[in-house]
Amino acid sequence: MYRFLLTPRWWGINLFVVLAIPFCVFMGTWQLGRFEDRVQSHEQAEKQPDPSTRAAKPLDELLPVDKVTSGRPAVATGAYAEQFLVPGRKLDDRQGFYVLNMLRTDSGKALPVVRGWLPGSATGARVPAAPEGEVTVTGDLQASENSRSDGVNARGGLPGGQVGMISAATLVNLVPYDVYDAWVTLPEAEAGGTGGAMKPVPAAAPEGSGLDLKAFQNLGYTGEWFVFAGFVLFMWFRLVRREAEALRDIELGLVPEDPAAAPEAPEAPAPEDPASPDRDAAGTPVR
């Protein structure tokens, strides 16, 4: 009864099922692995001490920034140069902007330093001046931002003196020197001067180290792939059952094998017209 599974049409269906189910299982397993990796990274991050409480090290010893060095206190010495404002940044549920200065180091490269946060709009804002001369800063190390980072404005079109993303790729086009692929945020307001008016910006957790929305998206995708694999198998069984039932009905004679060969029902004779010329007004045949 199931010889139809060997027909060319069913070979195509069977091949699709054989390839689709392992692919869905593989993709579901891969998404589940991504979710488990994020959970493991989150658990490891909770077990480790707060990076900001660890001893400060020179900047070059902590580069490149990764999940281990992100948030670690980094020390750099140099002189403040160009200043930029980073609009659209929230702190304590208030809208404001970052004050970003380039710290020219002895190596010739500059380190972006977020000196603090101010409320309101960055356009026309009065910003505390940066300390003059050589300074040594100790700030929490952060990786360059990207288009997925919170608060980033990747659309462009900002006024002069403003940047939407704290990234070496963005800043290197605005200054005539190389820029470190990292930045630091000062954990405390600058001592002395007018810098105390700004609020320190807390360091953010490294990307991919917490149970964020992306982690639960991976879990959701896992369920979708496994459900799709089950749906493919269910539809295959349903098609096989329907085909087998149709062949059984044909063998029992319940359904003709060839609908065109089925006997046609006799046509009923057409009623004669009483007003025919072969009949009189009363409908009696005229001989």
C-alpha cells in the first residue's frame, strides 16, 4: 500500500523532509547553545568582583578591551585637547549629554575620556572647561560603541562639536591624530574647577555578558526551530495517511480509479412543448 512512497513525486517530498528536519534541529541546537553561553557568561560575571574595585593598571596593559578588562580602572597621562558633546544620553531617567574630551598621550594617540554628564540639550549648552596642562586620569575602561549600543545616534546630521557614537572609527575622522579603540569614563567628578557640576557616568557591562533581550530572543528562536521541525514531520505523516487512504478506497471500489471512466447518468427526456405544431390547443397529438 505504501509503494507510492517510491514514486518520483514522493521522492521529492521525502528528500525535503530528510533535509529540513536535521537542519531545523541543528539551528535550534545552535540557538540554544547561544542562550546557554549568555547564561554562563552572566553567571561568571556575577561571581567575579566588580571590575571597578580592582587595582588600576596602565591603559596599554588592558588593551584590547574584552569581557575581562571592560570596566577595569585604567590610568593614562596626557593633556586634554578637542572637546565633543554626545547628545541623547540618559542618566537617572533624565535626558542629557556626555562631555567627551580627547586626552593626548605621550604615545601620540588620544584616549576619549567622558568627563561627566549634564542634563538638557547639548545644543548651545555651557560646558565646564577641561583642566589645563598635563593630567593623569583614572577611569573605567569601556569598549568602543557600535550601532547596537544604548543611546547611540548612528543617523548622523549632528551639529558641529557633537558626535553620536563614542568610537575610534568615528572620532578618527574628526581629529588629526590616532585614537585608541577604547574610552574611559571618570568614576568621580573632577576635583577642583568647574568639573564638579557634572555627574559621573557609570561604566556599562560588556556586551553579551548579561541576560538581556538578545539572550531571550535566542531562547525563542530555539523553540521556533524545534516547532518547525515537528510541523514538517506532522505534515509528512498527514500527506502519507491521506495518500494511503485514497489508494485503499480505490482498491475497495469506493472511488473509481479513473474518474473519466465512471459511467455517466442517463439524461432525462426533455418535456414536450404543448404548443408544438404536432399538437392541438389542448395538447392532444394531431395525426
